[in-house]
Amino acid sequence: MTAVLLTGPTATGKSALAVALAEALGGEIVSVDSAQVYRGMDIGTAKPDAATRARVPHHLIDLIDPTQAYSAARFCADATEAMAAIRMRGRLPILAGGTMLYFKALTEGLSALPRADPAIRAAIDAEAARAGWPEMHAELARVDPVTAARLAPGDSQRIQRAIEVYRLTGQPLSSWQGHRAPPAGGDAIRIALVPGDRVRLHREIATRFDAMLAAGLVDELAGLRSLYALDPSMPSMRCVGYRQAWRYLDGEIDRDGLRQTGIAATRQLAKRQMTWLRSMPARAFDPWTPGLADTVVGAVRSALAARPG
């Protein structure tokens, strides 16, 4: 099933390139972004604006409320359905975003993991509130040292899931990795934006975060907090930018602290994305190469022409 996968770290122009590809190749965009699924979280997730979405259809945006959870398994199901519908219209699916776990799940298949258990998750959250996530990380290391070794002590979301899987099944998360459902996007044309200039990447990250603040990120979060029963442990509120804005609204940091921690967290996100990219096969392009869009369009055209049918 032919599709284009476009990925790369944050602040490298993936969204603009995806639009250029869609317009040149008759495509529609499927968002591969675990934050853009949330309604009302527009500024901090850099969602495409109404004018862009009018030019090119976008899918898997604004699917759920910020109080709800979204998983890699649901993404694979939703993306597979969206790709099939796009192809039925005679158009090319272009999957673009920076949630590397979703790309990996789509191209390599998902582990056959058990469903989330709200009661066990609540118990883990209560324990973490008392002892802290570093202590929960130490507990994970005792039962699943392989998973613990690749997670930071503050990575609460993944630590929670790993402990949950162990408590549900009695087996470490790492032991499930070999049991995978068949992938849906394994034969896609893969494009990665890989910046060679880290200094410029950091500058772009700072500019991007400043633009989000100027556009009203704090007010957006304040509005969401008045509309929904949110708390900072929810996956939506763990998203970069919103987590720091929450602390600002609670008086834990000042405006400068918000800016500095937001930029630092975005840099860390980009670093993790770059680490993922090293293990994901794709044709790499520097995002700041002159004439990038034309070059990538040409590369994808050639790849499509070389495919049978």
C-alpha cells in the first residue's frame, strides 16, 4: 500500500513540506502527532490553520478531548483506515509528524500488549505521588531492567505503562517486544528531515516557542483548564509547552522560567526524535537545503515511478 512517510525532529518544517508534497503529488495528509489529536490544543501543538487545511485535507487532528487518552494501537487503526479512504479517492496518503513511536508501530507492527487498566494506573499514580517517579523507575528496574535502562527516571508516562504491563501480566514489557501484529505501512516511501546544524535547530526551536507564547499558549491552556477537569498527570498535559505553561499558571515559575523550561524541553524532545531517527530507515534530507521541497517532490516522484502498478 503506497504512502509517503515524512518525519524528523520538531521545528524542521515537516508540516510545510508535507503540504508542498500533497499539492504537487495529489495527496492528503495524515497527522502522525500524539498531541494534535486533542481538541482545543492548537497553539502548543502547531496545528495547521484553517487556510492550510482548506488547501489540503488533513486527517487525525482534533479527534478527542484533552481529558481522554490516545494510544499507538488506536493510531495504527485510525491511520490505516484514513490511508485506505485516501487511496479510494485516488489520492496519495502522506503521513507527516514527529511522534516516532507511531511511525515505528505503523511500519514494524505493534506488540500484542494488554489494554490499559484504569484501576492499576490510578494505583501507580498514587504511589508516584507519594514516592516520586524516580522511585517508580527504581521499582521498574527491579522487575524489568531492560525497559528501565532505556527510560529516564522522569519519563512518567512510559514508566507507568511498563509497570502496568508487569502488574497485569507478570511479564516485563521487554518480553512482549517480539510478539507483534503485522504492520500497515511497511512498504511506504520514507523521508526524514535530519538537520546537520544543531545550532540552527536550537535557534529554530527558540523562535518557534516564542511564537507560541506570543500567539497565546498560556491563555489557551487557561481556557482548557476552565472547560475541562484537567490535571497535570494526563497525557495531554504532559505535552511539551503545556506542561511548562501549567506550572506558570500555578505560580511555580515566572514568565522567563516558562520560556526557558519550554525551550529546554523542546530541545530534549528533538534530541529524542533524532535518536529514534537513527534506527529508522529513511532517505535523509537536511531541512534547510535550498530548494528542498522541489528536491523531495522529485525524489518521491522517482520512487513512485519505480514501483510496480
